[in-house]
Amino acid sequence: MDAYALNPLVDEARRTQREAAARAEQTGPPPTLFARGDLPAYTLSGVDPGRLLEVPWPARHAVATTRDRAEAERLLAEYADDPDGMGASYDFADLAANQLYERQVARWLDGGR
């Protein structure tokens, strides 16, 4: 999986579960990483939302929702060198927004059930 992809779990499903993803496409648009798209319109710290693509997807909500600019920059620097995203996956496994995204993708692949 490309942890740096714009919509990584959907991209992975399209690659590895082609038939399920094709059926899911017929039921509606795929889930996005953030509520209103794959990137938020803004981050609470003021860093450019496009910079979220510098880190693996599990770290993006943490960066987007921190209010402290220095902390956001620290997270960006720390996780930018996480080539397979495993460090971010481990560190942010309990983040509710990440769990929601995972459930939404699974539900989408399962036909909305």
C-alpha cells in the first residue's frame, strides 16, 4: 500500500480487491480520508493542507487537528521519513478519525452494509 497516496485505502482496494471495488463504485462514491474530501480545506495550525501529503495517511488527522503550529511542523518532520507508514500506523492506530475512515472503506466495499 502507498501510505502517501491521496486516498490510500480506496486505492489499495482498487488494486487488490478489483471486483469488490468495481461493485462498490456502482453504489456510490468512495469514502474520503477527511469528511469533505481527501484533504481538509484548512488545518487548525494554519499549515497548508497540501503538506499533509508529506506524511503517511495515519498521521494526517493528527497534523490537521493540532492547533499548535510548531507541533504540526514537528509531526510533519517526524513522519515524513516513514517510508512504509508503519511508524505512523502504530502511533496513530487509536485515532478515532483513522478508525472511522477504515470502517467507511470496509463498509463501502461491502456494499454499504
